[in-house]
Amino acid sequence: MSRIQSVLQGLKQQNRRALIPYITAGDPHPRHTVELMHALVSGGADILELGVPFSDPMADGPVIQLACERALAHGTSLWQVIDMVAEFRKTDRDTPVVLMGYLNPIHARGVEAFAKRASEAGVDGVLIVDLAVEEAAEFVPALRAAGLDAIFLLAPTSPEARVRAAAEFASGYLYYVSLKGVTGAAQLDTVAVGQRVAQIRAWADLPIAVGFGVRDAATAAAVAAVADGVIVGSALVAEIAAGADRPDTLPAILHDKLAGLRAALDQLT
């Protein structure tokens, strides 16, 4: 059983939901990322999603696009991101880490080489945003062989056949994109999310985490009532952007932001 699966199973037994924060590695500077990861864990994170900066993050809205630009301006590379995870693992052996990014940097270095290096560093899962289900057979076996969970995105428009196909390749959890558009783009319709998550459960036997549009404690609680996990990204990355000129304040800011979300989720138990 992977670290991700173990954490999600343990939360389910406690009737609790996973809180999964996202930050972009290297933002506001590579030297701050590991400290921010620890701050998120102390604030209540169950799983961390660490974004690999990319020059054309097509699924991400302006907030995360700018975070990628800041990280790339400091030369943050895929291998450096993996090294950050290795540094994080020196003092945290328990919190699962998922790398979230795009296919091009992985393809350029070779999926087998990437999977081996990521696994050795302590990465637990990989979410490749632009990896289509039709291409999964070319990449997922290498991830599995290295002991990495493959996380797949599902959209509000994903038909039953595509959901079932994604579930066949996926492990760990499925990431349901709660709205049409890019990250942080619109107000979340939590009723529609609940209906769609229930439908996906009938087609896929994996935990479902919901992201894109979770902005505050109230929204997080509403999503947690119908999902196994809540993913929050743009709201945290916006805090990093606002405090980029005073990075020493960012760990406390992220900790407190996440602690508020954690409290809202735990009220559901």
C-alpha cells in the first residue's frame, strides 16, 4: 500500500476528509519551498501537491501562471523540484507528496529516469495535467514500476467511458476538476459538485479529491461534505504572491490559512 493510499484509508476510518494544499515549487524562490511544505503540514495538510513550474501551464489561471513565472525566473527545474522533496523527506517521512505538472519536462528527461529519481527522493504520486488517458499506457507502467501513484484529472464533462478508463490507470485518488475553465476561475457550485462526485463514484472505485475553485473555509467544508479530499491551490499561491517581498512571513501565513481550512473540514466528523 502506498503512502497516499495509507493516509486516505486512515482518514476514511476516522470519517475525516483529506486536506490537500498545492503550491508551486520555487515560488517565491527555491530556497523557501521546503520550509513552506513543512508549514503546510503543521497547518493540517494530509497530502501535499507540489507544482513543477512550466512555461505554458494551460490548465492554470493567472495566479498559478505567475507563480510558474517567478519560479522559472530563478531557474527552478524538474530535477531541482525532486531534490526539494528529498530535502523535505529528511524530517518528514510520513506526509505524501504528489508532483503536479506537465508532460514536456518529464518526456524530455525520460519517464523511466524521472520515475526512478522521483521515487528515490520520496515522491509518492504524479499528476501529469496534459497526459491524456489514450497515452497513459506509454507512461503509467513506468510510474507503477517505481512505486508511484498515477493521479488523473476528471472534468465536469468527462463521459462515463473516460472516467472508467482513467480509473483503470489511476491509483491513489482521482482529482475532480470542479468547474469548467482554469484554476481559480469561477465561483464553485457545490450542489453540482456533489451530484457529479456521486456519479463518478458509481463508475470508479477510488477516493475522489476535488479542486479548482476552493477559496475559503466555507467552500472547503461544502466540498468535503461530498468528497474524500479537498484540494486548495490558487488561494494559497495568491498568499505567496502577496508576501513574496517578505518571504520570512510566508510560513506562518500559509500555516494559519490552512489551519482555518482544517478546522472547517474537521467540523464535519
